[in-house]
Amino acid sequence: MAKDLARKYILEVTPYIAGKPIEETKRQLGLKEVIKLASNENPLGVSPKAVAAMKRIICAANRYPDSSCFYLKKKLARYYGLKPENFIIGNGSDELIDIVVKTFAEKDQTVLTADTTFLEYEIIARVNGCKVVTAPLKYFKYDLEALKRKIDKQTKVIFIANPNNPTGTYVTERELEEFIELLPCNVLLVLDEAYDTFIDVNDFPKSLKYIKKDNIILLKTFSKAYGLAGLRIGYAIADPQTTSCMEKVRQPFNVNLLAQAAAQAALDDKKFLNRTKKLVLEGKDYLYDNLKKMGLAYVPSVANFILVDVARPGLDLFKDMLRLGVIVRDMKQYGLNNFIRVTIGTKKENERFIRVLKKVLRKEQK
């Protein structure tokens, strides 16, 4: 039997459940119009400059891509004022998380993170035979004091999502500074900043300064604000010695031709990025206002999504909204059974979400 052949710790892993795709929902439920507010994607689509770049290079798709991502690294280096050697490019942040664990954590060493955060930290750690230790959130936010108390001789990698997914909360510059001051030099800290492009607060950490330390890695992505989720491309920033170790683990040709071209162009499209930020901030205010009027609690967010307490099984509400053509994210896999997470969409999508949410809640109250 296959179960007898699999590594023992693989059998203990609960796979990641992705947000439901639009086309699958249409097909299964016979719906003509479906909106997806489940996976924190960019509702404006793809940067026009990125689309043009992909069109220019599509005829070269018979060739393997540049395995080193030379030009993208060069562009990122100019963008951040660093060296190309400070970067490693991945097939989305997920691959980079896997590369980090494979590069730095031995089997049976510990990966430390929060108990309610991006699920891939735990899944990837367990797939690679590592132990996982978690600290509870405090007021839906990473509790760095609690994390600090969990560090022991077995701890090798700490993942902090900042802002955190699925809560949308963040740790401040001062909190992170104090945490890093007491961080053992033999423990690697990974700051996952997938949503930092939506930040509208003044005390968010200026984390770029930390990469001078060889035990700190930053993770970034083109999936969210840049609208390239379908191309799967992200990057890590770290000390060159750290990225050099990670390059030994990275698979050749891991980032495809179109993704590299689109990412380079997207970095230049400031107009698209500003439109995206404006849309998210305005949509967030609209959703906050309507959720308050409906008497629903939510967690204030600095990201492009909101965690909402619906005061009833979120999975049931998710299914009811799905039947009406609105895909949100139920939070059962995160242990937040009475919550849903909604991505901030276009004005039209946000308005439809509120209408359908009201309709479903009224139906339940009858």
C-alpha cells in the first residue's frame, strides 16, 4: 500500500486547502456570474505593463527561462538599493518557504511560528520532517513575547508573517526590534511581508535594515498588489552568504519566462500599484462601515483582506454565499470556526458581497 511506502511524517500532514476557483464554482453550481473574494488577489487584474512584457516574450516560450533570473535580480537590486546577490527568486513565496526549511533546518529541529498564521509554514516544516511549535496570538496579533519564551536549543527557524494572514494584523517596529535584539544568532528569522505593499501605518518595521544580519530573511511576492498570482513569482532578500546557501537548494528553471518578464515590468508600473492601494483603502472603509451597521465584529486590517466574526459556523455561511455566486474563505482550517475572510474587491464586488451577506444572514434568522 502507498501508505506503507510514504515517509511516516507525510501521513500526519493536513494538505493546504486553496480558495475555490471561479470556473469550478460556475461549473458545479450552474452559475453564470461568480466573484471571488477568497484568495487576496488583485481585483484590478494584471499591470498593463506586465501584460505588454509577456506579449513581447511569449514567442520565446520554446526556450528555457534564465535560471538565475539575472535581469530581475538586477532590477530588484536597483529598486531596493542593494546588490543582485541579496536576492533569490522563487515560484511564489511557497517555494521560498520550502527552500528556507530545506536549507537551514535539520530533521527533528524545530520550526517556530504562531498558531494562527499562514498554513504553509507548518505544512512545509512537517513535510520536511521538522517539528513545529506554535505560540498563540494575542488579540489576533503575533505575540512576540510568547514566541520568545518558546525558543529553545532545538529551535532553528522562526516564521513571522507581517502583516499576518489571515488576521491582517502586524507587529510594530519597536516590538520587532526588541525581539531581534534577543534573538540567538544560531536561529533563523524569516519575515514574510507578502502584504506590506498595502501598509498605511507609520510604525510598520523598516525591515530592510535587518538583512545585514546573516540570520534574517525577508520574503516578498508579486502575487498580491502586483496582480501576478497566476504566474507564481516571489523573492527573498537576505545577506549574500544566506542567499548563496539557498541557491544550492533551488531547482533550476524554477521561475518561468513569462513570470520573469511580467515581474520586471510590474516593478515599473507605479500607476497600477497606486490604483491598487487606493482601491483597497477605499474598499476597506466601505466594508468596515457596512459590517459595523450589520453588527458584525471584524479585525482591523493593514492588508487587502478582512477577518470577520460572523457569530455562526463560517463554513455554513461560506456554502450559502457560494450558492449565490460569492466566494469567500471559510476559516475552519485555521481553527477560527465562526469567521470568514473576505478579500477587498472592486466597488461593485464589495457591494455585491454585502448584499449577499445580508441576504444569507436574514435567511438564517428566519
